[in-house]
Amino acid sequence: MESPAEDKQAPSFNRLRVVAFEARMAAETAALIRRFGGRPTIAPAMREVPLEDNYAALDFAMRLLEGRVDVAIFLTGVGVRELFRVMVTRYERARLVGALARIITVARGPKPVAALRELAIEPTVTIAEPNTWREILSTLSARVELAGKRVAVQEYGVSNRELLAGLEARGAEVTAVPVYRWTLPADRAPLIAALRAIAAGDADVAIFTSSNQVINVMQMAEAEGIGAEFRGGLARMVVASIGPVCSDQLRTNAIAIDLEPEHPRLGHLIKEAATRSAEILAGKRAPSSRAQAAEPRPREPARRQTPAAGNFSLRDHPMLKACRREPVPYTPVWLMRQAGRYMPEYRRVRERHSFLEMCQQPDLAAEITVTAVERLGVDAAIIFADILLPLVPMGVGLRYEGGDGPVIERPLRSIADIEKIPPIAAADSLAFVADAIRFVRRALADRTPLIGFAGAPFTLASYLVEGGSSRQYQATKTLMYNDPAAWHRMMEMIARVTTDYLNLQVDAGADVIQLFDSWVGSLGPDDYRRFVLPHTRSVIAAVRPAVPVIHFGTITGNLLELMREAGGDVIGLDWRVDLAQAWARLGYDVGVQGNLDPVALFAEPEEIRRRARAILDLAAGRPGHIFNLGHGILPETPVDHVIALVDAVHEMSRR
Ligand code: CP3
């Protein structure tokens, strides 16, 4: 062309639109792209994770010091160093090193060996070249009896499923210890804008400068529901990768690489991209070209949109309008336990993480929350967490057992037990929930409201006193009847923690709060009034006023008026009551939520439709009805039936 630089064949992007995801060297990257005649968009895809947010690493340290780890496998040198950087923020280095010296330590190859030696740890087992998961498994099988052993696997970046599965197959009890140095940036708007531009074909060159960047970029594209379009966009652009590790990660994500410089340096990468982009693009975009654009797209489940998706502000979302009892274009619907075991996406994550890990790793919790919303097309997200999480900092030994529900190892049975509970600062010990809410908030942008939640004081008390789920609430009621002072002391303690916890969620971005008093139906009205109502009322009254509260319980036919007295903008109904009668009793100056029998979802879609219609008929289009089940979705529920319900409610309620 006409520019003198071009005449001399100096490398130039010739004003191509170049997107880079670099964070730390953002300014340098932009300057280089400009120097080579490109138009840069820098969309940082990462931010350094604060050390104290590495819950898995801290949890590992705790288990290690308590003697609950038998074998620790270290996969990468960087990961070993990161793991220690995190652990020493909480625990003494010497104690950690001492604890590691007492167990079997396994290093995958020279890099973790070197990193361990820096800490004066000589690994018990070193895996020989080429040190893939196969060598790890065969070496360990030969040298260590794995059955019944508690094995921790330090991971950095991507997890190695084959290794984890292989260890489990040999009878080990495996915990993955992912160490995160990088997470998504706090302000994701530039990244999202860049991903959308790529998906829309409004960019020419994509520059990837680390493998973690690739992971985050893909995660964000999926969260935005444009994974396929984004991949399609890249296939019509020049994809430049800084080096082999980054390229591997791109290939893992089914992204083809157009160029990788001989030396993995930013300057080389951009120069080479400037030199070759025009030619590569000409090949890709020529009309006859059947290049990557025609590549089959990786399969991904369709993202479903609620009828409301589009151009309105979140405040006007039908879900929030219904909470305020304003007229809505259709009845909003969401489902208790919408992110749970009935969903294959959930089970896939659950295979590799304990339930607590899923709650405590904000990225995971956020992903699960958002996946459920997108898969079902519901009108609200509910943060993936559990009502029992505040029991963790109480130190009562909460465990989630496979199948049998939660177990509290040291239940509270007396005033002495109650007084031993330390003061709890939700902002510290439950910060991971707030982080997850922030993640979800950003991923959902202003499309869908997000529900935060907690257990109501009685339901939490029942777990604390019984030590788990219960039928008769015998221990709980015995404490309540025998020692009312101790009972009220405990309820006040719970109410205080719950209030802080709920407002932490509101401050992080929850738009609605639901209080679950799942087991309160076991009480008669007098006991409710005397032992429960004041405490529930104090919690609801303390939730920040701008945020509507849904107050839910089951088997509450005898308690509805009292629950209403305790508070809530919306009362959650189970399926045992007739919605029209319940609403009439409550009064129309409060909303209602419910109330399809969760078991109805096992019936044929035609029957589900009929039953949904019956509930809509009972609500009679009155403002203030939110459609839901009468209790949580059951684990065996067919996903397509759930989707059929959501669609049916939207369609049949459209006004
Ligand atoms: O999608 C959502 O609704 C958000 C997540 C959520 C969970 N628990 C996840 C969870 C919510 C809102 C809860 C609330 C909850 N937790 C309640 C109140 C609602 C109700 O069902 O009455 C109660 C009583 C709990 C306590 C609890 N947590 C129990 C009794 C159990 C075991 C029983 C079961 O269903 O597994 C849990 C574990 C739990 N909480 C799981 C999930 C997805 C299953 C964990 C697993 O995968 O093993």
C-alpha cells in the first residue's frame, strides 16, 4: 500500500484491530501494537488473587497440621511456591515444613523437587520422566499403599482428572488443592466488551500471552453465553499465542493457533503478528476459503433467556416488581435448589469437589449459580451456598455426608455449649459467599436478579441442637422447654450472625433475600409466637430496607399469619396449602411464592402444565405472585421437565 513502512516491508498491522488480554504488561502491550501500526484494545483477563482468598490452600494447611493428610502430591514448581506463599499467611512455615516431613511427599518432576528443596523438604517419591499422570500412578502403585490413604493433590491452573480418578480407583480419599494466583479482573466490562466484539466479527487479531488468560477468557465467554460465537469469531481472526503452554491451553479449548513466535517474548510475538497477520487474514477471509470458519463448533447447551431478557433496568425486572406487588407482564418463576444434583452440570463439578469446596470457591459457586439460570431460563438466580455455612465458623464440626445429609459433630445441648461459640464476623469467615455474589452479579450483568439467603433462626437452631436432620426435633424442643433462657440466648446468637451474613450478601449485590425456615412447621402456634417469632422478626427487620425479603417455611399451614407477623414482603408457601386460601388469609398486602409439589415434576410435561396452570389460576393474576415449588427440587428430577415447567409458567401467565 501507500505507507512508506509497507514499501520497505517493515512489519505492520496496517491498522488492523488487535485485541490483547494481557493485564500486568497492559500498557507495554498497547504501545507495542501501536508501534507496529495496529489499533489496540487491551482487555485484561486476569487479576492477582489476594493470598487470603485461596481457601483450598488454607484448608489443606489446616488438614496437614491436624494430621489429616497422608500423602501430598506436588505437580508444579510454581504451584508449590504459591501454595506456601498462601499457607504462611496463616500458619508458621516451620510447622508446615515439619508436618510435610512426617507424611509421604511426591514430586512430579525436577521443578517441584527444586521448589520443595528450597523449603528444605526432600520429597519421599520423585516421579521419573516424562512424569505424566501415568508415571505418577504407576510409581505410586509400586511404592505406596494408596487404599484408605488421604491424598492431597496440589494443582496449578487446570486440574488433572485422570490423575484424580486413578488415585480414587486405587482406594485413596482424594482432595484436589487448586492454588489460584490469578482470577478474573474486578472490572470485567472491558473484557466482556472485547469478547462480544470478537464474537461479532469486529476484531482482526487476538493476542494471548498466558495460559491462565485463555482459561479466564473462555470462562467469561461461556458465562456470557457467547462461547460458540466467540470461538467462531476467533476462527475468522488471527490467533497469536506467546508460547507452547499457552498454545496447549488454546488447543484444549478447541481454538486453532495461527502463530507462535520462536522465542516466547511479548516483543517477538507482536512483531511476528504484525508481519504475518495480513497474509493469514487474506487466507481465512477469502470468499473461497473453507478455513477454520467451517470448523464444527464444540457442543454446548443452549443458553435460555427469560422473556424479560432485553432492554430494561434490573429494578423493573418482573421478579423484583412481583416482590413489590407491582403488575408484571408475566409471572416470574425460579425454583428452590435450582442448582443441584438433578443437573448434570452440577454433578460434573461435584465429582471433583466436595460440596463445601464448591461453596467456598467463589469461582465455582458463581459458575454453578449462573449455569442453572442459563440452563433453565428462570427469572432469578439464587447464590450457590447453604443455610448451614455459618455453622463452619461456629466450630461445631459441620460435615456433609454422602446421602445422609449434614452432620454436626458437636451439637449444642446446654447453655455451656452455647456460650463456647466464638463471636463470628460474617465479613471475614463468610467472605467467600460475598465474593461469589460479586462474581455472579458481574456475570449476569443487569439481566437477572440474584437472591441471597440464609436459614431462619429456628431451622438453624434445629441443626445445631439435633446435630443433623431430624424427624421429631426432640432435642431442640427439649432445650426450648427446659431452659428457655438458654434457648433465647442461642436464638439471639444465631439471629446476630444471620443478620450480618444477610447484609454482607446484600452489600455484595444480592437483590432479594430469602429466609428459609424449612423446619418451623414442627411447632405449634404458641411455641412459634414465644420461641421463634421475635428472633425471626429481628432478622427480617434488620435486612437493609431496599431489599425485599421472602420468608419461606414448610408445613406452615397453621403458622401463616404468625410468619407474616414476623415479617417478609413475600411469604413462601409449600404445596400442602391452597394458594388462593393462603393468600386470602395472609392478606393481599403481602406477596406469595409457590407452590407446586416438587414431586409433580416427575409427572409427564402435560400433567406438569395442568398443575402449573391450576396454581396460576389460584393466583388469579394478582400482583405479587412468584411461581416456585413448595420446596426444593429433588435430586432425581428430570431436567427437561423442569425446563418444561419454566416455559409453561412463562407462556401461560403472559398478560
Ligand atoms: O439452588 C439453590 O437453591 C441454592 C443452593 C441451596 C443449597 N441449599 C445447596 C445444597 C440452598 C438455597 C440450600 C438451602 C438449604 N440447605 C436448606 C433450606 C431449604 C430446604 O431444602 O428446606 C436446608 C434445610 C439446607 C441444609 C442442607 N444442605 C441439607 C439438609 C442438605 C443435604 C440434603 C440434600 O439435599 O443433599 C444440604 C446439602 C446441599 N445444599 C446440597 C446442595 C446442592 C447437596 C450437596 C451435595 O451435592 O451432596
